[in-house]
Amino acid sequence: MDLSALYYGIQLLAGLIIFVTVWGWLPLDNWWVRGVEFPRIQIMVLGFSAWLGLLLFWAQWSLWQWLLFIALTTSVAFQIRMILPYTRLWKKEVQSANNSSEAKVNQLKIMVSNVLTPNKNKQKLVDLVNQKQPDILITLETDGEWQQEMSVIESDYPYTVKVPLDNLYGMHLYSKLELIDPEVKYLMIDDIPSIHTQLRLPSGRVIWLYCLHPMPPSPTEADKSTTRDAELLMVGQHIKKNKQTAILAGDLNDVAWSKTTRRFQRISGLLDPRIGRHFINTFHVKYPFLRWALDHIFHSACFTVVDIERLPSIGSDHFPVLTTLQYQPEETAKQEENAPTPEAEDIRETENKIKAGKEEGRKVSKEHAEEAK
């Protein structure tokens, strides 16, 4: 093996990791900037490999290699800092649930499944729902054909909200628990819905449930992340302003460690049950090395965690996720200490982002209307 060629390749990889890390710090919403927030695990793994590779040749280092090593170390440390909260090495943001039989009465099982509209394996989801028996089922990318196939579960789920669409943004909500005044809203773009409803828990306590699936920044979808970011921040702002007890769930087309999702948590005060536990990487099913968490659930401090489970594939490009929460209001004060709090910059940037999102949403809505003609 030509060691000089190997050393050169390691240096190139180190330079790429440094470039991608710095690139992600640019204050732009373009997909080709925000996209580097997704593969932080992969960037960290490659960066650490390059870091070890450089050490093998430390005797050959010149000033340039020393500077490269320092910059790479800083980049890898940054990526680790972003990822570390979603491991058991971090303090749990949400406590584990009390196992008493009395407390179990207030458990709530929520399944989120992005089904992939052209997926023909519809029976797999039906079978999974029958097996797991969630209290709440949120399906995304469901069209009229999916709605018809899923009708067989409705005897167990008397409360439904149905938004069948063939644009990859259809959404259905199936509930065993009473839904109160559910609404379908189009917050940013005229053909991308979200579901907002109140939900009565077994204890009789009424909470809010928000189901979201905003458009992702990508070369085939939205040029920018502006509408996605604004939709999430708008709902978070609404939850905080109205002091709601709430759960927000769905395919957010964003990762938990992005600057927008972290700002959403600070603005809303909602907690992430994955922090201090483990990754729940749901996308892409077919590419194990290229997976990250796109399907999320956030909740108020009065809930604790029973379990978070990534479920088997149903033939979609996303794995379904089942999260079991427990309503324990006596834990609220303790857990609120773990809730992230907003700074003045968060409040200012949220207002700016919502304003920009509405403007971008009008533009995208017009483009979609013209394409539909």
C-alpha cells in the first residue's frame, strides 16, 4: 500500500469534515446549507476516523498538519456535542414513568408512521396497529387509497381526522380517546396540512395534540427550510403563549439537534424524551449508515416516559415509532427544571422566522397552484 497516498486521502477527508462543519454554521436557510445538519452522526464517525488516521502519521506533521489536526479536533468535538445529549451519557430530560398500577391508568401510546404514499404494503401497518394497539395513530403521506385500506381499524378508533392528499402530505389521525374540536390548518402552505385538537386522557384531563408534517429543505422539495422552521416555531410559540399542556408529534423533516428544533424547544418549553436515552433514527429504512431521526414527539413537563420503540419496517422509507407516555402531574415542577428556556435572541428570531415563513409560504403556495393547473 502506498502510505503517502493514504496519508493524502486522510488529509482530504479531514479537510472535508472541517469544511462541512463550518458550512453548517452559515446563517442561511438554503437546503444546501441546512442539509448538513442531518448527518451529524455520520460526519462524527468519518471525522473521528480521519482524526485517528492523522495520529498514525504524527511524526510527519508540519505546521500545516498541526493546524489541520487542531481544526479537525474542534470540528469533531462540535459534532459530538450536538449528538451526545441523545445518548445515555447525558442527563435525562424526561424521567422514567412510575410503574404503579394507579399511574398506569394515565398511560398514552402514540404511534407515528410516515407510510410513503406509493407503498403497497398497507396490510403491514394494519397488522402492526392491531398488534401494538396504540391509543393514538398518526399517519403521514396517506392518500385516499390508504384511507380506504385503513378503514378496517376504525371500529377500534372511533375518533378520526382525515386529510387524504396525493401530494405526499396527506395526514390521518386515529384515536381511541375523545378528540375535542379537532381542526385541520394550513399554517404556511395551502396544500400542506397540520392537525390541531384537544384530547381527553383516561383521567379526564384535557390536553392539546399537534400533528405536523412540514415540507423539508431539499433539491426536490423546498429550496429553503424557511416554511418548515416557521411552522414548527409558530406552533411552539402558540403553546407557550397559551400555557397549554401539549404533545407535538409527526415527521418534522428535521433532526432533533438542528438549530430550529432546539429553538422550538426553548420557545415552547416542551421536552424531548430521547435526551439522555438513545437515538430513534427513522429514515432511511434502506440505508443503515445514512439514517437520522425525522419522526419526533415532544411533550409538556407533566408527562414521563414509559418506552420509546422504533417498530419494524412496513415497506416505507420511514420506520414507525411508538412512544408511551404517562401523565404524572406531580412530576411537573421537577421536570420543568430541565425544560430549555428562551433567550431574547430566540424570541426575536422566532418572530422574524414566522414572518419570513409566511412570505415564503405564499410564494410556494402560488407555485403549487400553478403546477396543479
